[in-house]
Amino acid sequence: MNVVICGAGAVGGHAAEVLGGEGHNITIIDKDADRLSSLEESMDVRILHGSGTHAEKLLEAGCASADLFIAATECDEINLLAAAIASGLGTERTIARVHHSAYFELRGIDYTTLLGIDHLVCPDFTTAVAIAQALRNPGALAVEKFARGKIEMQHVPVSDDAPSIGKKLSEIGMPHATRLASVERDGKAFIPDSQTVIQKGDVVTLLCESGSADKARKLIHPASQKRKRVMILGGSALAVWLCRQLQSREFAVKLFESDRERADELASKLEWVTVLLTDPSDSTIWEEERLEHADAFVALTDSDEHNILAAARAKSAGADSAVAVLQQPTYLHLLSHVGIDKAFSPRVTAVHEIQTLLHTGVMRRLATLAEGIADVFEIQALPSAKDVISRPLRHVQFPDKTIIAAIQRDDEVRVPGGDDWIAPNDTVVVIAPAENEKQLKILFGIK
């Protein structure tokens, strides 16, 4: 695959390293000659010095016949323009990195449709979703997300005081837009039905719209519903995304920012957050704010070193959980040795999302719930799937032990009920045993 990348910074450089390692042909465009020279010395890539917003430079890079164009500079407007030009020149697929929520959330206008761009990627948003899910459910065995974080899948242990114990699944009263996708009992997993009785010691897989997650977990693990005290160090854009993800009664959030102007801006923008103007190096602040009582401490400054030191200090002071965000992912695997529970890198998250977008096809396997028991498939509903299209789900003869977990139509994603239906070209998330894959292909018209 021929890939052109505009921007030789953190995300662009890491994307070149990962995609080049997979055997793709990489061309990188950047106005910074030093960055380009550094990448050329460490990778087998073609470099071009210039602007990715100039059509002549994109043509020189091969965009007229490229398979993929990634715009990954630090400027949203440059990325949108460069990706739009590449698309117009003939590049098969285009991806633009954006930072601002107005672009990513498509407020006022759909920039992807208007500019002919296939996908927008926001590393800060994706990282914030991952951190928030880890904070919501630190005891879960695994967390997966689908459809831009709008659908969550979590493995949750059934606690001894769970109100669902001893009840049939049909009697539990799961919230709207929630599915109990699998149950693990005595080391064996199975797909439940309406008559399955929840027992102590079970580990269940919940799949739900993000807004229903809290209510669903309360039925399975009530102790996880206590209000959690979260302290966030640094008022970066990532911090804003994270605060928005944590906006609920479940969290009491304090954000520490050392710049007065930025602190005032955040206080007006994030009304549900307590914003404190403080110097993070002042130890008396942490004593006054009772750091040892924090359920989670998240370090999000622009300095990797500060984040590592602050998170390690918070953990040693008694915080239940410490999280650090690093722009340079080199030391991610070492942080557990200094007491930091979790570490995230936006550039790694962004490239992982790009890799996921590249997995084209009308049907692909997203995850495995339990080996040999159930897989999660993403299927595009082709117009030829007459037995599925435009029929209430309750009237469709799906293979045994198949769950329609989510339907994505344009930017709308929902966990469907029996009266919902699938439209042509919808993306459907299906949970089913691997042995059902052939039947699902036939049902959805896939040859």
C-alpha cells in the first residue's frame, strides 16, 4: 500500500514507523527539514520538503494514485485542507488528525462530507475515552470501545451484594440500550438467554451505550458506584476531553492548573469541575487537598517527566490509582515499576485507531469475548441482504446464540431493541460464536 503522510511530528512519525513496519511504502511531507532528516536516518521512508497544502507537492508525493493519505500536523486547518486536496487529486482514502471539538464533533457542519475526507482522528478524545473507561471500571478484566466510544463493552465481576443475583436475565430489568453478552462461570463462558440466572462469582460482559453504563454496572457490581474523587494535573486539551467524559454524579473532579488565564478559562468552560490555580511543585497543596484520599490521580501536563514524577508521587502518597500520559511512548512499559497503575500515549492511540480504520471489508472480527464461545463482528449490511434489511429485528431469523449489539447509521450509534431495523449500508456489531460466521455472511449477503 502506498501511504503519504503530511506531518513528521509525533503522530506522523509514529504512523510512518508502524505502517512502514507492516511493509507499506511511506512518503512523508513536512516543512521542517530537521524532522525529515531525523526520520530518514531511522526509517526506510521517502521524504519531501514542503507544504502538504500545495497541490504540486502532493502530486510529487504520488497522491494521484496513493492508497492512503494521513494529515497529521499540529494544525487542524492545515490537516483538513491537505486531506481535502489529496482526496480531490485521487487518493483512495484520506484521514485527518484534528484537535478541536468543533471539527471532531461535526458541530454545525459535517466536515468529512463537505471536504471529501473519509475519517477524522482525534488522539486527545480517544485517549480521554480510554482513561475515563479505566477510571469508571478499574476492577474490570477488560474494556473495549466501539463507534468513537459511544458503545462500551466491559467484563465485570458479580459482587456478593449485586441485586441481580438469583434472578433470571429477563427479571433483572437491564437499562435501555444494554445487553448482557456473555457469562463466565467456573472457568467456562457461555452466551446467556432470557432464562439464565445470575450467580455469585460470575463474570459478565456488558455491552451498552455509554450513557447506560453506570446503571447497568450498578445491577452487577454496586460497590463500583460510589462517587470517586479524581484529581487531574494540567489543563491541556486532553484534560478538557477527559473532564467531559467524567461529567456525571459518579465523579467529583478537581483540576490543577498553574496558569491563571487558562485556569479561568477552564473554570468557565467546565462548570462541574473544581478548578484550582496552583503550582504543582508546592507540596502543601497536595496536603491540603488530601491526596491520599483520591481514588485516582491523572497527570496530563505537557511534560512527560512531570507526569511521571507527579503520578509516582501521588501513588506513594496514598492515591488508589495513578495515571500518567506520555507524548513519548518509549517508557510506557516501565511505569508500573515506579508504582504508576496505567499509562497512555495519544500518539500510540491515534496510530492504533488509524490501523483499525485500514482494516477494510464488509465483515471483520473486532474482539473475542471468550475463546471458542463468542466473538464480536462488525458487518456492513449490504443492500442485497434482503432477509435482514428493513425488517424488525425480532422477525429476523438470526443464527442461534447471536446478539445484535449495536447499529451505526451515519454518525448515530445505538444498542437496538426488537422493534429496531437495519438499513442498507448500516454498520452492525454482532456477538456470536465463531462457528456462526459462515451463516452470518450468508444472511448479510456477503460472498
